[in-house]
Amino acid sequence: MSLTLMGILVFVFLLIMISTGGPLAFGMGTVVVAAILVWFDPKLLYQLAEMAMDMGTSFLFIVAPLFIIMAELFVLSGRADDAFDAARKWFNKVPVGLAVSSIFASSSFAAVSGSSPLTAATIGMVAVPGMMQRGYSNKLAAGIVAVAGTIGIMIPPSLCMVIYGLLSGTSVGKLFIAGIIPGILLTVALSLGVIIHVMINPSLAPRFEEKVSWKDRFVSLKGVGPILVLCIAVIGSIYTGIVTPSEAAAVGASGAFIFVLFSGKEKLKKLVPTLKRSAGLTCAIMFLMIGGNLMGFLVTYMGIPQAMVEGMMSLGLNRWWVMVFINLILLFLGCFLDPTAILALVVPLAFPIITKLGFDPVWFGIILTLNVEIGMVTPPVGLNLFIMKTVHPSLDMDIVVKGVLPYLGILMICLVILILFPQISLWLPNLMK
């Protein structure tokens, strides 16, 4: 049987497994095992077991559950609302100050969450009602918070980058540092975008200026202190080379736990359910990464990435056209799959291609992360759209979608900028010790 036909059959059977609604991780594992039993030496199954064991027990993998615990504990501590309160007071004189505040609050909270849905849900519970009470349109309020929530997986620590790094073997620490400037770019671009949007259509938001003294502004910064402390402890220690990403994750999780201890007995009562939720998410991600790793082994063993590169080279395609094609596939998958599923499916196949073509793996990790961000707010299965609907059931889904659409263009522009100018992502990592 030809390599092309085998590759097509693997892809078709994987789509069938996904369409059944079962866990993607087990779907990928089933396809890999079936392909080996049918076409190759069954002794390879022992190698699959060893690969799964090595990944599941790897010291590097501990970075994922620790960052998940850090984010969950920080939310439990109840300090996330302080980020929005501080931003609201500092941007009170800016046009559509509440909308801009929600963007900067999302960026601040992203520094301790690493999750787009968690960022959108946490900031959305505070920011969306606040904007609607002051006369902002429901469409603008829900849309800008849903899009701003996507910054949660660009600004480090990012769970998306952790998964990409573990699947591809790329330095998680360098990925974290590479996401800082793109995260700032997204924050500024969305802020300018919402200001211009309201200037064009003033009916979306009233001109509202809350009276805030300079004393109140500086006092509000106390609430941002915990975020700043964790950010410096985690990202600063990685950048200076004092600790590894896994050790930095342990520092962050410990710091978040200390904040919970000083948050009162009511918070401590919720500690066990929080840890159980973290464990469940960790297990789901672990199985997805193992499934993606096994799928990567299969396609590499079959020689599919190598054949694809050779085929593209024989056609005389410029490597940048290949990158455009990969981005189009990522944007398409983002309409239907969640981020972890996209990473598990794409990284094993695309990573050998981009490295063979000479692209920097750290830079590609940032491009991949932004593509996943866009998928978080792309209908019909954008996860942040459903987060907004869940947090605020009174909002119709079509309102949330219409609110998001104007800002998708801004994310796309930022994607093009990061593709055309790789040094935006690579400047800081290149300065690391």
C-alpha cells in the first residue's frame, strides 16, 4: 500500500473517531495502535508503551499541573477582581475606559492564569456587568471581554506554550519569554481598536468619566501586588536563568497557595474541590499529550512529514507559502476544535516541516499560540463565546458573536505582523542567559 493511501486512511479514521464524540486522546491512540497492527510490526506496541510511560513520568511534565494549580488557587484567593478595579481607576479618563480596563485587566490576570477561558470567565464576571450597568451595549461588553480573554494564553505562563513545548521539545522557558512582547502588542492593539470602534459608532458606549483621585489610583495598585509578585517570581526567575520552568511553576503554585491561606476560612473550605478540578484538567491534558506524541511517532515512522516537505520542494514552493498554508489550516481547525486538540493534532505533523524549512521553533510556537487564540473566539465552536454565554446566561449567543467579529480583524492583523517580523517574538529570548 502506498504511503499516500496509508496517510489518507489514518486521517479518515481519525476524523471518524473524533466525530463519535469520544475523547480525542483515546481516538488518536486507537488509530495509532490499529495502524501498527495492520501495516507494521506489532513489536512497535512495546515502544508506544515506553513512550507513554516516559512522557507521563517526565520531570518536565510537572510544569503543566503546577501552572494549572497556580491559576486555580489564585482565582480561589479572590484577588483577580482587584486587577479590573485598578485598571478601571487608572483608565477612567480614557474614552471607553471600562472596555480598555477589561483588556488591561485580562492581560494582568493572564500573567497568573495561563488560560484563555479562565481569564475570560474571571474578568467577564466583573467587567461585563459593570459595562452594561453604565450604558455600554451588550454586544461591545461581551465581545471585547471574550477577545481580551484570549491574551491569557499569550502572556506567560501559558498552558498552550507548555503543551507545545513538551510535544515539540522546544524550550518552555524561551517560549514564555517570547510571548511577552506579542502579549503587549495584542493588549495595545485591542485597546486602540475598541477606542476607534466607539469613535466611529458612539452609540456603542456612553462618554462616562468616573471621578478618581490620584490617591485612589495608587491605593488600587495594592490589589495588583499579588499578581506582580507571582509574575516576577515566575517569569523573572526563568528569564535570569535562576530556575527552570518546572521549578518556577512550583514557586508560582506555592505563592498562590500562600495567598489562599491569607484569604479566610471560607476560601480554605473550597481548597479540596479546587485541587480536584486541577487534577482532572491535568489528567485530560496528559492523555492528550500522550495521544499527540504517539500520533507524531506514527506519522514520522511512516515518513509523512518528510514526504510532504519533499513534495513541496519539488513543486518549487517558497517556504513562506508553506507557512501561509499551515496558518490557514490552523485557522480552519480553530472553528471546530479546542486548543489542546489542535495542538495534539497539528504539532506532531507540522513541527518537522517547519524545522526542515528552517523556521525558528520558538517563533512558530508564538504563531501557533496566536492562531489558537483566534480559534477561541471563532464561531461556531469558539470556547470563549460559550464562556461568555455561561457566565451571563441573559446574553444571546448571536449578540456575543456579533460583538467579537470586529475584533477578530485586529487579531488577524497582529498575526500578520508577528509572521512578517519574527524579531518581535525572538528579541527577548535571544537575550536570555
